[in-house]
Amino acid sequence: MKQFQSIARSFRQDYEAIKLALTTPWSTGQCEGQICRVKLIKRIGYGRAKADLLRQRVSHRFAA
């Protein structure tokens, strides 16, 4: 019962943010997708790549 009360209290504190998240048409889906892609690239090269190689792999997609 304590956990439920804690969740309910946090919902009350964040009511405005929750209401806006459910009623506005705006989405962060595109941004979240890019973040997920970069994290995947980083995981694939874990332990073998430095920041310069990661930067090259991430920016390669946008090179014309």
C-alpha cells in the first residue's frame, strides 16, 4: 500500500507534465531514435574504438 501511495503522490506532483504529455501532439520520437542509434553504434565498438571513430561512424550517415 505504501508503494501505491508514493506513486500517487508523485503523479499529483507531476500532474501538469503528465497532462501535457498526454494532450499535446508534439513527440520526441525522432530524437529518441537518433539517441538509440548512437548508443547502438557505441556498444558495437565498445573497447575497440575511441571517440574519433565513434564520431566518424555517427556522422557517416549524414555525409552526402
